Amino acid sequence: MPTFDFSFKDFQNLVGKKLPRNHEKLWDILLFVKSEVEELEGDTLNVEVADTNRPDLWCVEGLARALKGALNLETGLPVYKSKKSNYELKVDKSVKKIRPYIACAVVKNLNFNDPIIQQLIQLQLKLDTTYGRRRRKSAIGIYDFDRIKFPVTYKTVKPGGISFIPLGFEKRMTPEEILSEHPKGIEFGSIISSCKKYPILVDADKKVLSMPPIINSDDVGKITEATKNVFVEVTGTSLSNVISALNLVASTLADRGGTVENVKVKYGRKAMMTPVFKSEIFRINKASIIKRLGIELNDKRIRDLLERARFGVKKVTDDSVSVQVPFYRTDIMHEFDVIEDIGIMYGYENIISEDLKISTNGGLLGLSDYTRVLRKLIAGLGYQEILNYYRVDKEVLFNADCVEIANPMSNSMNALRNELLPVSLNFLSRNTHNEYPQKIFEVGRVFEKKKAEVSEHNHLILVACGADADFTTVRQETEWVLNNLSVKYEIKEYDHGAFIKGRCAAIIIKDKVAGYFGEINPETLARFNLENPAIALELNLKKLMQ
Amino acid sequence: MDELSDIIDSLHDFEKKVLVNLNQPASVEKIMSLSGLDQIEVMRGAQWLNNKCLIVIKEDKSVIAKLTKRGAETAKKGLPELRFLEELDKKNNQSFDDLRKTAGLDANEFNKAMGFCRQSGFVSINQGKIIINNLGKEYLKKEGRKTIILKQLVAESLDVKSVKHEEELDSLKERGLVDVEEKIGRELAATPLGIKVIKRGVDLGRKLLERNTLQVIKSKDWESTDFRRYNVKEAVPKKYYGKLHPYQEFIEKTKDKFASMGFKEMTGPYVENNFTNCDALFMPQDHPARGIHDIFYIKEPEKTELKEYKNFLKKVKKAHEKGIKGSAGWRIPFDEEFTKKHVLRSQTTSASVRMLMNEDLEIPGKYFVIDRNVRPDVIDWKHGAEFLQMEGIVLGEDMNLRSLFGLLRMFAEKVAKVEKYKIMPDYYPYTEPSASLHIFWRGKWMELGGAGIFRKEVTEPLGVKVPVIAWGLGFDRAFMAERSINDIRQLFTNDLSWLRNAEVKH
């Protein structure tokens, strides 16, 4: 979930109201924007925004914008304007197969200070990472407008075809060198490295602005407190993402007092003006409000709540409401998305809960009931129940044919267990300092490859380790379990690598091996650092339950 | 009956035989010869008497020196350098060969002795003859003590304290000729209470019954003979028996609670696929939280065929790409191969998805599951290698935000059993609206879980026409709170002793 810091004072200024410092009271207010106070220390407020689908809330300006509505300080559709201008950006057709879309804006008369720049960088990072899918879908670039000569061109170059000083470096580098040497090139290079040519932005004087989506140039691509006017661009593979991300950045700068001017983006003969601060009309059914929220609202109340959520209300008819959705609400997909906001503005604390009127018969799965019976039976034999992870080190398993994890975090958990015996012996090997005899059992899942599928069964394992562990005991215990469960079985000779030859037996149920038991061989004991004799019984519950 | 006779009745045969011989303090060895018991029997009797405060056992540690195998040989022959010097002292000015023969040394011993004596300046060589000087003679006098010690030790092992020349003994030790070992001598002495017992008289001839046996019962010996009294307050060795795992018991208890509230248990596999784990929940396929850093994938079989869900797959694909009635969908291409990829379940919500697709689904219905999940988190005190979730669904025509709040209230009041709680707006990718439940517990607000009504984009492709409330409560935390456990890794502990000693809750 997006978490970020900002100045509490700045936040209050943007909202236009003094806010409580008390943790719980502040929390109650931030609930309207689905955010939680993590910490307020001095002037630094750290919040976590729960909504990962609302990029407009991932900056202090956006939180303030939404909160002004919730607190009834400024309601309805927020007004953002972009002035017409003559700035142009040409899109070369060579970008089409690599990174086809770009949207841009010019924002003037800014009064930057360090905290504002920090917020901007924070927003850019969050939008690129989450909304822009780690820059693949969209990536933002911000430049010092006064050092750019229009028109700007978005085109491609050969990996070694140009050189410029990338941000944070002192020497000129080619795109190819940037991908292999610059930290951002190494981090994001895979987005473009498979292409024959790389995207580049240059101005009318052929000065390089940036190499999207990797890195800005060190001169025009640097924002400082002295910067008054900026050029913002977003490139990407999704037109709607590119436009939305640009709108978000431009509107945030407008909140800071900037004047937004649009740019004509020319794709050959076709042209498009960006940014586009246009609201969309979304119709919601009044019946859906009561159906989803369970609360009855009159027209005035519906209008009031929607406006507090910063929607515009175009028209209310007998059965529907025409809602104007601000351009930054990219999360609105279904009428329920709007209706939830009505509920939030109504206040969850004002919604009276209703007992579930559904009367149903509860119950456990047959397997759960069976497992319970079995566990009690085994505990009665004097065994301590243990629980182990499903993931294990492949090396521990007796049977190497197992389900392996493609991206394990560590070798100690790189496969799924296919038998419980090795896992239990592993448990004993970590407890050799505890008193003997040690008698343990577990009922749990094991995993097996079966063509294109993985089959999961529940197994029972019991292992006893101590001076008295012998075949007679394990056979007596096996029979005790099976007879109590009224299972018809046969006992046959069996070979299993972990057991002493001639002291291992299979349990046959309906002509199939349902499990085995016997005395563990000294080689296996040594492998698990066990100095006492041990016996074990492993049973497949599915075969047992037939 | 008085205290003394109670004590006497509790005495084992060994105890009696030891005690009657303790009018005077005596060593274990002496008691052995007096009582006819062997050492183990005396010691056991003594220990028991000691436990009953009838005797004290004084331990006397001593260090005993004895010859090693090499030491014994050397003692027979004498130390080479001393023999070398002795012979020279007897007859000075000897040739190499003569001296070697008279001292009875082999070539190796002779060379070593020669080297040592020359280096120490005990001898000089003149025209092929060896001459002992005063330094050598003095050394011989002093070192003669070593020979004496060796000879003494041939006769018997000695208490180190009785050996006069400590320095020489140490040197013999260093040369590996003498070994020392610690020996504990025990002296037994009756306490005043013990003396009283002895004075009262311990009847050695009086038989008491030891173990109760089939024989004793049948023969009716117990009618005429008393059982020896046991000291019931005495500690016995600890033993461990069978017991259920406290965490599993907590799971079972919670399952019962949900069943009693009318919820049916549902299930799903741990090896899931992208379809049931994410796609059917309308999570966009290109979402950054679906990469290899957030979900475990498996090597082989890499993909499932999703045979049983073919029809659902088509509809889910359409919902992602083109939306459903009233929703535009994600409008990004849906990768049918990616959706088939196996993953390790990252949330039990996939079990709810499977229930919705199950032909036995009941409407109205209430379902729950408690099961394991895994995500590639770095393991620490609050992130276990596997974590349990408890969640489920409630389906019904009239389900809305108010009923969802009713459900959360039920969890707060009946499951967590708290009076103070808050329901707040929240976000989950597959529910709209969504809410979370916070409870005031032990002086702090704590998030217990969340709930929401499944998005239409989730339910409609799965063929469910009524609203579905989806809910989930944190499970590991609940158990940690019950047990006051601070480290989540304790839940799947490898520590047998923790399990053996864990309290059984009721």
C-alpha cells in the first residue's frame, strides 16, 4: 500500500483548515480518503493510503483535494483549466513499435520550494512504479521549460547514435552505455533493451531532454527551487495511462498555483491537445444505491454526498443520477465504485448494521472431522503433535520427484514435501538436545506431480525415537489405528530406502499401497544425526477414508 | 505411630543396611565391606537416606597420579638422560660406544640423551670421549628424584598431595609418563535424626513389601506384611506424553465456532493457479503485485489445463478485456497462458472463488475456510514462512453494506469478544464497497480483518447473480494474542520442548 510523508503544515494549508494532531481524531478524518495515520512527529505526517487503485490520492495535494470535499469546504467537481498555446511536439513514426504514446503539458509561474519538489518526486515515483507498472506502461519526465526550444521531437536513435550527460553523471554517455552503466539503465533497461533503436526526446536545437523511460539529461532534466516553468511529458504503451498520468501531475502542479498550458502532440497528420481535463458522465441507478448500501436517500442528499466526494451532479431523474466523474478518478469502472463513495461520505459510523438474516446449517468438511478423530487416536498413543511447513529443502526428501518452486527465496524452502517422513526426521534432528524417547506425529498435506496437475493429499506420520523403538511396537500401533478406524487391510513386505531391509511393511488397502511402517535404518538415522533407534508409520488419508 | 517409626517403615533394604553401619562416619568402601552390598547399592541407599535427611554425604576430591604405559616401561629402565649421566658419573671420560652400552640405550635414546646433555651444558667432549661436569652432577642429584617418583608409582598410585616434589611430577606429566585423574571419595555420616533412628533400632530382619505384584496380591502377603512407605514428596524423573498441537487446536476450536454460526467449511488447494488466485478476482494481469517478487511460481508442471473451469475462463477473460454490463473492464489483453500458470496460494480468497464456481453452491449460503498461504516475504517476527488466513463468503439476495456491517459486528462481539470496535472504509481489489474492522484490545486499536461485497466484475463471470459478501480475519495474530506469543515463527516451531510444555487451553 502506498505510504508517504509530507508536511502537516503544508497539508493544513492545502486543505484550508486546522486539523487535529490527536492520532485518533486525525484518523477519523483521513478515513474519508481511505488513509491511515502511521505517524505524526513534529511537522512530518506519515500516512498509508489503502486504495491502490486511486493514484490521485498518492500525494498531499490530492489528499487535500479530496478532503476539502469530505469536510464540506469545497465540494463538487474541481475545476482545472489548461490554456491554449503554440507549443508543439512531433512524434516520429519510428516510436510506434517501441513506445508509441506521449502526452505533455507546460506549467508556468511555479513557486517551488524543497518540500514541494520532494512531493513531486514522490508522486512521480509512485505513479511510475504502480500505476505505470514499473515504467513499462507509463513513465513521467519533468524538465526546466526555459531551457527547451520548441518544437520538441519524440523519436528513436541507434543505441550508439547519440550521447548526452544523464542525470547524476558527469560524462556524456550513449544510450547503450546508459543501459549497461547507469543505475537507472540497469534497473529499467529491460523495457527497451530488446529493441533495435531506443526512444529519445530532443528539442529544436537537438538538445537531448531524456531517454524515456530510463533517464533525463542532466541539464534540462533537473528541477531546482529556481525553476519557474516546467515541461512535463509522459510516454508509454497505453494511451489512457499516459494521459491519466499527465493529468495527475499537471493538476497537482495547478494545485500549487501553476498555470497549465497545453501542448499539441502531432502524430504525422493527426494531432492531439494535452492535457485533457475533461470529466466524463457516468449514470448510476438510484435503485442500486439502496440495493448496495441498504440506506434510503432523497435526491438532495444524494447530490450533497456526491458533491462532497467531488463528483459533479449533472442531472437527477426519477431513477438515475448523471454523475460527472473528474478526470483523475481513473478507478471508476462500475456504478458501485461511485456508490461506495456515497456510503463513505454518508459516514460508516452512521450506517446501522443489520443482523444477517440468512439462516444456514454450518458444518465441517468430512476430511476435517476424520482428521480430528485420527489426531485424537494418535495422541492417545502418546505422540506429540507437530506442524511443519509445506515447503522444504529438496535435499531432505527421500524421493527426488517433487514439485519444485521456480522462484524460491532460499534453498531451505525450494520444494514442496512429497512425504512426511523426511520432514519429521528433520524435526527430530533439531531436537536431539531434548529428552528421549521422542514420539511425534503430524497430519498434513503432501504434494505430488501428476502430469499437468499437482495432486495434494493428506498424510499421517508418526515417528518414535528412543531406546525401545522396535518393529513390534510400530506394528502394534499401526494395527491399533487401522482396527479402530475399521479399515480392512493387508500387510505385505515393502522396500523403502529409509527403513531396514526386511523390517519395513506396506499397508495394502483395496489392493493399493496406502502407507508403510517399520524400523528406520542406521544410515538414515545418521543422516539426521539421530543416535537412538526409530520407527515410523506413514499413511495416506485418502486411501484410508475410502 | 510416631515420626521415627514412619521413617523406619519407609526404609528400603539398602537404606537399612547402610544406616545400621553408620554409628560412626564411614567411607563407602567400608560400608560395602560391612553391609555386603555392592557399590551401586550402597550409593543408592545413601542417596535415599540423604534425601530423607538421615545422613550426609561428604565428598572428598583427590587427584591421583599413576604411570602411563610408557611411564611403566621407563620406570623399569630408568630415564635415558639420567642413565646416561649416572653411568658417566660412575666412570667419567667414556667413548660414545662404551657409554651407550653401559647405559643400555638404543641409538635413538642415546642420541636424544646426548643432545639434551650437551645443550644443557652437562657434558663436554674431548678427543671422542664424553666428560661430565659439575653442572651435570648437580642435575643428576636433583633429577634423581624423578626416578624415585617413578619407582614409587610402580608400587601404587599416589595421591598427588603425598608426592613431595611437585615440579618433577609435573615434568613427568608433561612427558606423558604420568597421568593424573580426579577421584571422589565419599564419606557417609548419620545426622542427629539418623542417629535417633539408629538408636530406636532398625530391624534388619523385618520384611516390608516392595512392589505390589500379582504374587503379593494373590498370596495375601499384604495381610500380614506392610508395604514399605514411599516418600511421596520426592521428585520423580519427568516424562512426556501425547498431546495435540496448540495451534492446530486453536484452528479446530475456531472451525467449531464458525460452524456453530451457520458457516459451512470450504477448501481449496495450496498449489493454485493465476486464474483462481488472481484473475477470477478481477486483479489485472499486469498488476505489479503479481510478479515473481510477490507470488511463488512452480517449475513443473508449470501450468494447469484449467479443464474444469473452461467456461468460466472465457467469461473472466471477457470481463478483463471488454468488461461486463455497466463496467468497461481493464481493457488490456488477457493472457490465457499466464492465467494457467501454477502459483502457491497467496490468499485463501481463491478457496472462495472455487466455492462460487462449485455446482453445490447454496444460495443463500455462508462459507468459511482456515488455511495456509505463502508469499515471498522476508521472514521475521511478524512474517512467517507460511501464514494462515480465515475467510469466507456470505451469499444472499439482500446482502448489502448494512448486512456486511452486521457480519463484522458479529465477528467483533462473538469471535473477538470485544465491546469497542470501529468499522472503516477500506480497499480490496475485488470488493466494492469495502470495509475493515478494528477492535480496541489491550489498550490499543488493532485491525482484526476486513470485508466487502465482491465486485460485479468478479461475481458475474462466475455465474453468481446475488451479492456476495467476502470477509477475512487475521488468524496467526489471533493465536499469538491468545498465547501472548511475540514471534510469529513460534507457530510452526521446531522446538519440541516448547510444545511439550505448552499449556492446554480450555
